Amino acid sequence: MYSKIRICLLCVSVLCLTGGCFNFKQPRNKVQYYMLEYASPEITDLAPLPVSLKIERFSVASAYNSKRILYRDASFKRDEYFYHKWRANPGDMVTDFLGRDIRSSGLFKAVLPHGSDFPFSFVLEGSVDEFVEWDEPDGWKAVLGVTVVLMAANEPDVSKRVLFQKAYRVEKPFTEKTPRGLAQAMSMAMGDISTAIIRDVYSVLKK
């Protein structure tokens, strides 16, 4: 009798694994890494400006300062995928892709990375405020929140140094309920925010 129970339990376990009970938030043997991936926005209705802009490394809110892929599936609750991670820290990814997009826009004479010693006129700093998968009964979405600050590099008056500060937040729904689906939606969110930041920075510097 005891051996029959053990056999039944083993069969149920096997069926559960092969029949779809396994989900992406349970442990797997191999770690999967994900990156943002999207084409730089094309901005063709603006003329280049003769200014040099430096992009400092963005900071990250403590709750999201990790390579782990985080998700929220209940109020006041945050959890993480076991074997699915971002390839880089959210602060580094946002900084790198925003810098890439600003350079690709061709709207500024020079766009310098953080750590560069080349002279610059203005500096763009910021923070990643949200970088999370938001799971709700009516659908899943990627949530990206970014705040940027544009400053004049050579302004001696501190009160006049800050030229612009703005927070951006984009939500992108996705139907493929996997980390890959999240990465795709987060890429779209980053593309939208990057476009908005470029246009806003351009508008301020043009004045």
C-alpha cells in the first residue's frame, strides 16, 4: 500500500512538471540574462545645436538597484525571478541607451559619456525611479520611471545652474507573460522616454 502511494505521488509530480504547472518564476538550472533592445528614435524635424553635452551615470532607487528582475503581483509586495536577470544594472542600461540615442539623434555637437575629461557645456544627470514588472488580473505591464536634471556646467551662480528637471513614467502592457515579454515591453518604454527626454533637452538648450 505504501509503495503504491509513493508511485502515485511520483506520477503526479512528473505530470505537474510536464503538463504546464512549471512557471517562469520558479527556479531553473540555467540563469537567463536579458537586455533592452530597440532602435534609436529618429528625430528629423530639429536642427543640430552647437553644444556639448555630458551624460552622467544615472543613480537607481534602492528597491530596484539590482540585476534581478523584479515583479509586483500584489499590493505592497515585490518579488523576483529566480533564474532570470538583467545583464546590467538598470541605472547602467538607462544611461547607456539614453546616451546612445542622444548621440544617434545628431542634434548636439558632442555627447560625452560619464568619466570623459573632454570639455562640455552642459551635463545631464538622473535617476531610475521604477524598473519593474507590474502583474494585475487584467494584464501585465512594464513600468519604467526616470527623472532627469539638466545643468549648465560653467554657471558660477548655483541658483541658475539647474536649467531643467522632469520626471517621466511609462507603462507598457505585454501579453507574452515571460521575462522576454517584459524585456520587450521595457525596451518600448525606454524608447518612449528617451525620445521625450531628447526633445525636452533640445527645447531647453535651444533657448
